[in-house]
Amino acid sequence: MSDTPPLCAAPDPSPRAPQVTVPDGATDCHFHIFDGPSPQIAERSYTAPPAPLDAFQHLHATLRISRSVIVQPSVYGTDNRTTLAACDSTPQMRAIVVVDEDTPPSTLAAYRKRGAVGCRVNMLFGSNARIDSLSSLAGRIADQGWHLQILGDVSALGDRMDEFASLPVPVVFDHFGHLQAIRGINDPGFRRLLRLLGSGAAWVKLSGAYRLGPAGAQTDRAVADLAAALIAANPDQLVWGSDWPHPAIPQQDMPNDGDLLDALAGWAPDAALRRRILVDNPARLYGFDAA
């Protein structure tokens, strides 16, 4: 019997163009590349399928997206070579890396010069990153002008949610805060997230909705309620991401990324609001020029 974590399904090879009009400067703020030279670590919780840069570039040409933010996946641990190589290839790309709390300042500075603008802390899946103190890590990345990106279920973080407000860097939460959508907008952890967002201490990615519950109308309605609450709390600190190639998702059918971009139009039907989420907000958070 093999101890290798299960291989994830490959992404849909035929993305369709979205029905919604995509503004110039639109940004995909969350995706991964799975390719050499980084090896997948033994501590990983899934095995990633091939997802090379050229497939990603075809996706964004189809979606009419011109800017992007690559995120270091958990399967690569602290080996950021694949992520940074992709960032090197595209001037309109930024990177979120994974580091230890004792990674040397010289390494952080080298990553920044290659396009890194933040680091990710994984509170859900297997990784080899060593992080004992969020405040210590935040203090060190503040010197680089970075933000902290959190992969964690806000419904399970308890009082740690209050700690984020005291950190000296912006905090960005993946995937709606990664709670099960059926818990609803009155979940205590989600209410804390709304307070952080409303005060300007947090950002939230409207991404990975399919991670928040079983596919179907009930989950779709619950996700729409979460999105409405986040938009009401602070529409100026929300961004969107495709989460391509959608690793380790709890469904058999892989999503088509055109559908995912159209889903944003359902949550934010106003074109001016979508432009803030797709263009203006990412420009401020990730340091892109105004479109």
C-alpha cells in the first residue's frame, strides 16, 4: 500500500470565455503552477497534477485577464523556485511565497526583487514551513513591505482572529475565510472576519467557493450570502482569484474557469463594483500600476 497522497484531478483543459465583460487590468489574485524544479514534499496532503505555465497563460488569454498573483502551494513547502520562476516570466505577475520565521532577511529581500509581495501561512494542510509565532513572522516581513496571507478556517481560529488586528502588516484571507458556507454569516469566526475587514485590518479573496461545501443550490445560496456580507463590510478590500488548477477540491467535476468568473458577476452585479474587485483593489494590494 502506497503512502503517496492521492493525485488530484487535472484542470479543465478547455476553459471558456466568460459571459461577463472583463475590464482592462483585471487580476487573478490566486493560482498555482505545478511544474519543475520544485519537488513535492513528503509532508503534503495531496499530490498535484501537472499545471504548467503555458496552460495558465492560455487560461488567462481566454478569460481576458492581464495581471496575476501566483501563490506558493502547500505541496512545495518552502521551496519557492517554481513559483518565482513563473513570476520572473511575466512583468504583470506578483508572487506570494512560503518562508520559515527564521528565513534570512537577505533571502526575503531577494524574493521581493523577483516580485514577491507577501507570504502565506498554511493552517489547514501539510507543509514543512516552521512558524511558531505569527507576530514574529509579521514583524520580519513588514521590513519588506509584504502582507501576510492566511489559509485557515475562520470558524475554527477562535481568539486568534483578534490577534490579526494587532499585526504590523495587512492580512489577506484565502477563499472567503475557508469556512463551510452552511455555517452562515452569523458564525462567530466569520463575524470576526467581517469586523477585521470593515476596520481595514483584513482583505478577503472571493475565491475557491467550491471548497465551502458540497456542490448544489444550497451551497451556492450560502456562498452568495457570505459574498453579500463581505461586500457590505468593505468592498474596497476584496479581490478575486480563480484558484487554478483547483487542487484537492471536494468534487469530481472540475470547474470551468469561465463559470468561476461569471460567478463573481452574480455576487457583484454592478460593473463598477466588479472593476474595484478585479482591477483597483488588486492594484493597491499587490503594487500594480493603475490601469
